[in-house]
Amino acid sequence: MANLFERIKNTITSDLHEALDKKEKKNPIALLNQYLRQCEQEVEKVKKLIERQYLLKEEFNKEYKQAARLVEKRKYQAEIASKAGETELYEFTLSEQKYYEDRVEKIIESKNQAEGQLEELERKYVEMKHKLKEMHYKRMELMGKENMTRAHMKMNEVLNTSSEYADQRFSKFEEIESYLEQLEYGVNSAYYRNTIDAKIEKLEKEMKKDETVSIS
């Protein structure tokens, strides 16, 4: 029984928060579910022990009532034998009375011990149920935290993707703008080249015309 209580104590008083702090980054919900299953198993064991202890208590009560009844019976029989002068029968019934009186004392002692163990089991059972409730609350808190973490991760993925997409679009825009500038420069250069050629050709024609007029 002492080993059982020690095991229950270790289960109840184990530092859940410290364990979660060490492994929370891996999978805190799975870890907590494991603790919950272990604690639920211990609670179920204690519940069965309590049921057995109640049965044991009832057995002690039955044994006590039976032994007490036999004490009174042998006591009455001893009085009858004494009045009748049956010395041998009197001594036998007297020894039987003493036997059942000793038995009653032992049963009372065992019965009290069983009742004390029952009270301790019931107290541990209540503590474990409270601990289970706390762990369920802790799981709810962690699930909320995990949901927020996952939501932030998804949002960050979207934001990062949008940012990368925007950067790609901006980079593409710069390429197009650069291409347009080059294209514009090429068009302008071609225009200026054609204009200069036309002007030079016109000047040459005018110069030849002036030379002809001068010779005449």
C-alpha cells in the first residue's frame, strides 16, 4: 500500500510545467495527452481500490457482528452451564467467549485500519480528479496557444510569399522599364540619325546649287 501511495504521489506531484517547458517546442499537446492518459489510468486504479476497500470494510463489519454475537452467546451459555453446575461445559464456553472477545478486538483494529486506508484513498482520489481537471485546462490553454502559433505561421507564410511575389514583380517592372528606356533611346537615336542625314543631304544640295549659280 505504501508503494502504491508513493507512486500516486509521484504521479500527482510531478512537475508538469517543467516537463512541458522542456518538450513544448516538439509537441506540447501530445505530451500533455500522454500525461492525461497516465493520470487517468492511475485514477481508475484508485477508483477500483476504493471499491475493493468498501467491500473489505463491509466484510469486517460482518465479521465483527458475527464475532460480537458469538461473544454474547457464549457468555449466556457460560452462565447457564455455571448455574447447572456443569464445570467442564462452563470452562469450555468461557474459553470460547474469551476467544471471540479477542477476535472482536482484532477485527475492530483491522476494521479501523481499513477505514483509515479508505479515507486516504478517497482523499487521493479527489486530489487526482482535481489534478486531472487542471491538466484538461492546461491542454485547452496549450491548444489555444498552438492554434495562435499555427495561425501566425500561416499568416507569416502568406505575408512572406506576398512580399517575395511583390519583390519579383518589382524586379520584373524594373526590367521592363529598363527595356522601354533602351527602346526609347533606340527610337530617338534612329530618329535623330535620320534627321541629321536629311539635313546634311539638303545642305549638300543647296551648296551645289549655289556653286552652279556662281559659275554662271
